[in-house]
Amino acid sequence: MTDTPARLLNLLSLLQTPREWPGSELAERLGVSPRTIRRDIDRLRDLGYPVEATMGAIGGYRLVAGAAMPPLLLDDEEAVAIAVGLRAGAGHAIEGIEEASVRALAKLEQVLPSRLRHRVATLQAATIPLTRGDGATVDPHTLTVIAGTVTARERLRFGYRAGDGAQTSRQVEPYRLVSTGRRWYLVAYDLGREDWRTFRVDRVSEPFATGARFTPREAPVGDAAELLSHSMSRTQPEHDIDVTFRAPASHVAARLPDHLGRPAEEAAAGDDDGGQRCRLRTRSADSLEWVALRLALVDCEFTVHGPPRLAEYVRQLGGRLSRAGGAAQAAAGDFPHPHP
């Protein structure tokens, strides 16, 4: 193999498999001399790939972890698998990795051949994600387009549907994407309104990178997360949530979103069951219907002290679930039971 760049890529592809390669085997695979392999290993090291060599009869070369992440070579199957996984991570907003998933997906989809993009889209269309209960699903393509304009500092044009259903066309200077764990938001400077705005990404349609570059403006308050919080506090009323759970605080905290806070342990004096209790007192701008659903998912007995509308939503939810369970039981009784 006389094409040095192609040989280096093939060598790197071999080294990225988790094993140690004897120099003689690499030379045989690539059709070159062991001396050429040694020179190519030095070239890879110069490019920043941490290739380690071990001496002895069973020695060889292997790629090890370094101080920085070097470029990776992926075959078709690996690229499709990673793209599908990143789309799932971005769509479900997995806490702690959602923004990184979007950035990585934007980079990967930019270089995927059309045949692989079609395979990824086909796999995505054939699967149904388990949503978080509010129906606010986001198209991964929309996220990657927006993420690309944020990184490239490029103006973005899109259609936007407001909460009352009104449709508008917007052109913005995108600042940051922010995930709250339930929804994605775009924080941007709206050129038409000449002011900062936040947009729910599930309401964005047909995003288009205009190609026009811009110099980022300084955010009026803190970082993007603070700007989003400030915007939401102006547009959404906050509710004083007060709930007692018949379970340890650690059990409840593990099943509630972090932004709702951590409940405090309470003495269970006088309880017939002698079990542990904790109480959650917090303020939230989330819809009370969503809060009711999250309380039901904690998987323990609880009592809502306020607000009254939250208690009513919990009663309505409980009634629907009881009726659904009763209907299922009645339906099951219509069928003969199999004999043992």
C-alpha cells in the first residue's frame, strides 16, 4: 500500500479496536514492512494519537487514553449506531448529557453520507420514544440545526407557534440551547422584536441557517440558564407546592426532578404504621397537571396540602386511573381463564 494517507487511516482504524497489535501483523495487514509501520506510528503520534508500544516477544502497539480526544474513525454500522443513540439522548433530554448529545449529533450528521443519514432516519421513524408525559417532543433535526447556528454564530430563521396557537416568522441571533429536563428552549436575540426572547423548541418549525454571521451580544442577565429562568418567571405564575410523602426523603428525592428541590425529613410520631415521612415545600412554575403526574410517579402514599388546584388535579388523576383499572378488570372477566 503506497498511498500514505490511506495507509495511515487504515492503520488508525486497526489501532482503534481494543487490542494490542504486533508490528509484524500490522505490516502483513497493510502490505508494508515493519520499518514502515514504525514510521507510520510516529506520524500518528505527531498528530496527537497516543499510541503505546510494548517490547518483548508478545509486544506490540495499542491506542491508549490520552490527554485529549483525538478524531475517531467509524465504519458505517458504528456511525449509524452512534447517531441513533445520540438522537435518543437528545430527544429524551437525559439529565447531564443532553446538550453534549446535541453538539455531538450536529457534528456527526454534518459528515454522514446521505445513505447513512437515510438509514438513521429510517431507524428513528421505526421506533417510538417513551415521552415525559407532556407531549412536548422535539425533532432531533431541529435541535441539530439550531445547535449548528449557535456554534457557528449564524443567524437563524424559523416559524414559531405561540401558546395561543398564533404562527409567526422569526429571525434571531441564537445564543444558547437550554434543557430543563422536560423541554428544550432556545435563548436568542430576536431581530424583529429588538429584544431577548426564549422559544420552546417543540414549537419551532422549519429552522433555516441563513449564513449571515453575527457578533454575539452580551446577555442582559447572567448566563443562558438565568436568562431563561428570568423569562419564565415573568410569563408563568409560580405555585407554592406543599406535599407530605409517607416515605424517606431519599426515596422521594430520587424520583422527583432536581428543580423541585429536596423534601425534608419529618417525625412520624403518632403514625399507626410507624413509617418514615418527609415534606416538600417548594415554588414551581410548572403546570399543576404535570406536578400531579410527577407526584403519582414517586411510588408512595402522599398528601397534598396545597395549592387546592393541585389537590384537585391529583383527585382527577386518581379517578381516571381507578376507572381505567376497573375497566381493564371488567374486560378481563369477559374472557375465559385458561385451565391449569
